[in-house]
Amino acid sequence: TEEWTDDPEAYFHAEERRNGEEDADAAAQNLYLALAESEAGRAVLAMNMARLLGDAAGQMEAAAAEAATSGGGTTAATALTLALVKADPKALLWDAIYTAAGVSVHLLEECSSFDFGAWFDASLLPSLGTLLGGSNAKSAAPPILRRRVLWLFTCLAHKITPDRRMKCYEALSVVLSSNAVSHNDNDNDDNNDNGNDTAVKLTAVQALTAFLYDPDESVDALLSRSAPLITALYSLAFACDETESRTQVLAAVSLLVSTAAGCCSGGGRIDDAAANAAVQPLSAIWESAARDRDDPNPLLRRDVLSILRSIAGAVGRDQLHRLRPVAYPVIDASLDLDGESGDHLVLAEDALGLWLTLLRGSDSYMGEEWGGLFARRGVALFGRDLEHVKIVMLIAEMYVLQGGASFLNFHSSSLVHLLSLTVGVVRPRGAAYVGLVLEALLRRFPAEGGSLLVGGGAGVAEMMINSCGSNWTRNEESEPDRVVVIYLTAMARMLLGDPTALDGFFPAKVSDGKGGVVSFGHGDLVGMFLKLHLSLSGSHAPLHRKLWAMCLLSLLPPSQSPASPYGRPLGEGMDPLMELCLDVLREEKEPGCHPTPAPFSVGYDSEEETVDCGKGAYDAFIQREMQQDIAFTTNFEALFQAKMAAMSPEAKQNIQNIVEPTTLQHIEKVLS
């Protein structure tokens, strides 16, 4: 208690770090828990704990004693004890009982005679009301029971019903919103905050966090007072001296805002007052943490990023622009690879998450300042390593989707350079995210985007062709089929925009994995399309099939036209080509099949964390994009019939000679 009185904040953390080798209290807790886990001790301890907690009068008496400014009525020996420990014996006794109850909640849960609700109603909440109603302003004794009851909220959060939680929220608000705590250790004002010193308030933050991690229908009552609560939490953070304390408080702010985004009855949004309260101090916290060279771990700055990301996900789209002036310098500094501190190693993930959340939440391109940020930070980050390939590709995709020509006119070289660092290099899972960027670029700009990939100084198209060639020659070091399918789809879009787009790369010389070099030409590319269409799977398989079929049909040379380098391999592969077209016709025309191909997506991998920020807005954006996609706007039946009608008599006879009769019969049936 002397340590507590001298420095409540330091005492709070010392309590958290206690261990049985150095502290008698911690050793006693360990022994108690060992007994509680033993078969012989469990029943005895449960019965005795239930009996002790049933003493409502004793709990109220201890609370009243602590709430009073003096103990009164003590013997000489007791007075000597009080002079040394500065605490009422009743408070110390019930602190010990509550501690035992909190660390062994499972005992009470197994005790059929114990009623948690009755204990809360008859003892715990009335005791806390008495404690909060008193004043320790003139007492040397620290608020032992007040802190311990709040600590119990953390231990028992899962047992507290919604109606009782609302009363707990009121108590937490009273504690956290009391007068601002001084962080001058020399004036002892920390003890004069209506009994709610820093140790008590940090314990209240723990309880608040426990409730927010397991929210129920009562959480709306807490969120309705979120603005003053956020202000109080920031006040506490500024008043604390230790980084660990500030981090704990700021984490609670972030959790409060993110909970508001997901649980508010008003549509999952926080109001302007709460948003303003959450944003206003962040720049000052960031600048203060950045100047603190004594803190080598940028924990506070990471908390600022986390809070900004939570706010970005919680406010309405019409309010998001107000975050950008705060977020931009924070993201820029977090991704500064040239900083001496190397803080980007810690901050990059949170900064990228915030960046993506802002992009997905925006209705339109955020402007050239943010475009420059992509060229300066996003691409540079890849120049060092590919650790963040997934989220950087999601950011690049949003720039292409939102910025379109405005973005590409200035930063196409940066985008192509980014792709050149990943195509043929990243693992299959990362390649799926690369596929999102290729889709975004070529879906809207098949010819112009294809030209960028062909030229651009980085040779992305050539890299894709080499990867396909390596796979085609069964090179053991080649990329698997699921990656090659992504590259083939990109090339199909390029060829739909310009049938000659890839001619300059054929025949390509690719390694066979055995020290030799083999040729990969137009016919081999056609062969890959016709072979791999049989293995297409997943929700976006219909999209790939339709694009491939459209591409191959577009490459068929019409009657009396100059020879095409794709003509002969397509003629020889007419049987699998007709099978592919039959699949697409069925998917578009037969009952039960979806007429609109689903967009390409990365799917789900159970071994990775999902990137779900702004998912709803992103999905809506992609659906709007798909409405303009050539795969959506093209009537495949009409395209197929027009191509068949334009073929020469010799080509038509070739179809009759090569294609399986059953395939032709099925096509005729579907068309009829």
C-alpha cells in the first residue's frame, strides 16, 4: 500500500508482473490455485468461497469503511497496523477474498448453490455504489476495494447479464470520467481524484476492454456515451507516464470505436461527436511519440494507426474525407524506409491496413497527393522485400479501380514496376492477389493496359509468357496450374483488346529445367488454353471459361482473310475448343446456371489472416465494375453463331471431321 500511495501507476504494473518466486502474495495465489485444481481441494474451496461471498453485510461494512475518511474505533495495536499499511483491515480481508474469487471463477461455476446474479445484486454492485459515493480525498489509504471490485468485472465479464452490465457501464463511466489525473508524481494529486487514482482507472480500462471483447445487446448503452468516454480515456492516456499504460488505454479507444462500427443499432456507425473525440488528439499523440527517442518501440504510434483504422471503418463514407489530413502524414511516416529508427518494420502492417481502409471507404479517387504516396511508398516497400505482397496488391487494385486513367496517366510506370517485382516470383497464394491487379487493369483497359504490360520497360507480359512456357514444358521449377490460369486469363483479356499484342514474344525461349532451352509459340499458348480449361474450378471458373472462349473465337481467322499465327493450332484443336464453347453456352443458357460470371476473387486460405476492411464497399464496387466487363456485356451465343457463320466452307468441314458428334449435337440442342 505504501508503493501504491507513492506511485499508483507503477503499482498497477507491479501488481500485473508479480510472480511466486519474489512475492508472497503471488505465491499464495499459486498455492490457492493448485488446491482449486486438485480433486480433494476443489469441493472444499468452492463451498467455502460460496459461503464467504454470501456475507452481504460483511461486504457492505468493508465498503463503508473504505468509503469513510477514517476507520474509527480501532485498538492501539490496530492503529499501529493502520499507521504502517494505511488500509482498513476489513478492506484488506475482502480484497483477499475477492482476489481468490476472481482467479478461480470456475469453482463458483461448479458450485450449484452459488447464484452469480444474487451476489451481484445483493453485494457487489451495492458495495461499489457505496465505494464510489464516498471520498478518499483526505485519506492516506488507497482505494483497495474500489479497484478490486472493478478488477472482478474483468474476471466475471462472461457471467454478467446485459441488465447488470448496464449498471457496470455506469460505474466505469463515473470512474473514468472523474477529474483529470495529474501525472506529476511529486504532488500526490494522483490520490485526490475522488478516490479514482491511476491504478483504479487503469483497472477500469481493463474491465471496459473485457466487456468490449465480449459484447452483448447492452453494448449500445455504453456506445451511446462513447464521446465523453473517449475523451476521458485520452485524458488518462496523457496523464500516464509509462508507455505500457498509454498503450493499454489507446487500445481500449480503438476497441471502443471498432465495436461501435460493428454493434451500433444505428447502422454500424459512430456519431460525429464520438468520431471527433477519437480523432482530435491523435496528431498530438503521434508527434509526441515520434519525438520520444527514449522509446525505441513505436507502440504508441502503432496504437494511433489502429485507432485511425477503427474510425475509418466506423464513420460514414461522407465523413471519411475528414480523416485524410490526419492519416496521410501518419501513413507516409510509417512507411519511410530511410528512417534511422527502422520503425517501418513495426508500423508497416497497420499503416497499410489504414491505407486500404481509407481507399475502400472512398467514393472516388482521393487525388494526386495520394497517388504520389503509392508511387513513393507502396512500390518502395516492395523494393526491400515481398512480406506485404497481399495488402499492397489490394491497395494497388483500389488505385486502378478508383483512379482509372487519372491514376495511370501519372503512375502507370510505378504500377508496372510493382507487377514486375511479383510476377513469376511470389508464391501461389500471393499470385492470386497479383491477379486482382491484373484483372482491375485489363478489365477496364484491355488494349491500353495490355500495352503497358507488353512495354513499360519491365516486360510483365514476357514474364507471364515465360511462366506459362515453363509450365507447358513440365519444368519441375515452374509455377503450378492455378497460377498459370491467372496469367492466361490476363493474356486472354490482352488479346481481346489487341489480337497481335503478344506476337513480338513468340516464339519464346524457355528453360526446360534440365539445362536446355525449348521454344514456346502461338500454338503452345492455344494448347494451354484448351488443356487447362478442363481443370478450372472455383466460383470464378465461369468467368475464366468465358474469357478464354471469347479470346480463342476472336483469334479464329474469318473466311478469305490473311493467315493468322493462331489459325492452324485452333483448327487442329477444334474439338476441345467446341467443348469449351459448349460449357460456356450451358452456363449462360441452361436452367439453374448463373448467367452472369462471378468476379475473380482470391478465395480463402485458413492459414492466413483475412483482409476484410471495407469488404462491403469493395464488393459493391466490384459488382459495378463487372457491369462494364466484356465478359458481362458480351452475348456469347451471338458471338459463337457469328464466328461459325463467318468460317470458310473448308473450316466448317474441318469441324465436322474433327469434333466429336455428341459435342456438336449438344451445341445444337443448347442453341435451339
